[in-house]
Amino acid sequence: MRQRTEQDEQAVATRVKELLSIPLSAESAVELALIDNPGLQAAYHGLGVAEADLVQAGRLRNPVFGYVHLRWRMF
């Protein structure tokens, strides 16, 4: 599994070691499955991207300025 930063990788590895050093319970087994699941990590990443798209869609567009230069001739 590839985490975002080296610190994240170290935190996950430390937590996995902690969970494996104690007798395995149902809760710790679920935590191990969730923390080390690449598919779930990808889903979390997708949720972050979807949230960013939602925030961007709610913002106003930048104003656009246009002009036309007209030249008048007198006959």
C-alpha cells in the first residue's frame, strides 16, 4: 500500500505492529483490514476528489470582461 507521505507510511506500519503485538480481537482484525486495504484507500482518495469537485462547482466563476471597439466615421 502506498501512503501519501513517508510519515503516513511509518504511522501505518507502527499501528500494524501495535495491533499484531496483542491478541487479535474482532475490532483489531477489522482495523487491520481497513488500514491495509488498497481498494479502501483508493475509495477514500476518490471521495476527496469528489468533495473537491463539489466545492469547486459551488463557487462562482471568475468574471469575464469583454469589449468592442467601434470607430465612427462622419461623412
